[in-house]
Amino acid sequence: MNPVQVTPELERYIFDLLGPRDAPMRAMEEHAERENVPIVGPHEGKLLYLLAKLAGSKRILELGAATGYSGAWLLRATAGGSLVTIERDPRRAALARANLAAAVPNGDAEVLEGDVFQVLPHLEGPFDACFNDLLNSLASEQDIERLFMLSLEKVRPGGLLLADNALRQGEVSAPRGQQARNVAAYNKLVAATPRLESVIVPIRDGLSIALVSD
Ligand SMILES: C[S@@+](CC[C@H](N)C(=O)[O-])C[C@H]1O[C@@H](n2cnc3c(N)ncnc32)[C@H](O)[C@@H]1O
């Protein structure tokens, strides 16, 4: 059987079945559309939510908050747990704080402003899940490896290591540019790490899902 090609019609069909999003989520989606903020969108957001919920995640770490959209899905999945998310753009960090407060009133969300390499080493683990949304943002394969090692050590055994853009717009299988080489390096590290059981799901730009063991 040939794999299904996700046509715009099928995509609309899938989106329609996700169920309605509430006003704070829709406002973030509309803002992202208007301002070109690269958020995960509702389809992948719902998958992140379900993964975190299925894994019983209560304390989640996110790298790359932007305006708080994926963070809101993740925080909702914890049902009373907490989210720590890192963002280096001060305007986006402020928006993320406001959006997370609106999407999850009384939720325990901490938006840490700064570069991930400055902030992450000082964070105390363990976390039940880490969502890395910086694969497209780093300068080199060395940075990819550094961030991979830093984030892996923050996740408890039995936890989830997730990363967006694992297919880098389809360029990852024959990388030519630096960004595609970075993403390919991340995927290779995940696949080659014996403590990780992993798969890439070709949703949107690709989601890398890995389960951490001892
Ligand atoms: C793809 S966006 C995150 C989207 C968000 N996770 C969502 O789906 O709603 C990546 C974000 O990471 C931030 N960023 C890029 N490099 C960073 C770094 N070295 N440290 C911290 N944040 C960084 C960017 O400013 C951007 O807002």
C-alpha cells in the first residue's frame, strides 16, 4: 500500500476533527499567522499534548517558547503540573508569559528569558519531558550535540525527549545547507543513543519522539 499523501483537503479534514480550540489558543494561532511566528500549529500541538498526557508528564521543559503556543498545549497536558520554557527574544518571552497565563489560568508556567546555553545548565532536573524546538535555530552540529547532551541529562528515565523540525522541510535525507546538516546530526544522535527508543513522525515538519531509559 502506498503511504497517504496529505493533500490540502486531507489536512483540512484532519484539522476539522481536532475539535475546536478555545479563544486563547485561537488568538495565538491568529497572531502567529499574522506575524509569521513559526509555531507548531494545532495538529502537532494536539499530538504533543497527547504524548505528554499519555506519558503522565507532570514537569515539562521546553526549549524555544516563542509566544507560548506549544507550551500551552504541553502545560495543559500536565493537568496541574508545571512548564519551564526558555526564550531568548525578550518581546516573545513577555508574550509567552501573557499567553500562557491566559491559556492556563493559575497554571505553573515559568518563562526563562535568555540563551538556552546560558539558562539550561543552571536548571535543576529531572523533567518528565523535554520539547526541543530549536533544531532550526542553532549555528552548528557541535551546538546541536551540546544541546542534545544538556537536554538528555535533564529528562528522567521513562521520560520523553521530543524535537520539532526533524525532517527540515524534506532536506534532511540529503542535507546541503547547514540547517539541514544540523537536523540530520540531531536525528543521528538520537538514533545512535542506546538509552533512547525513537521514531520520527512525519507530521508538519517532522516530530522526533524518543523514550529515555536508564
Ligand atoms: C520555532 S520557535 C518556537 C515555537 C514554539 N515552540 C511554538 O511552537 O509555539 C523557536 C524560538 O526559539 C527562540 N530561540 C532561538 N534560538 C534560541 C536560543 N539559542 N536560546 C533561546 N531561545 C532561542 C526563537 O526566538 C524562537 O522564538
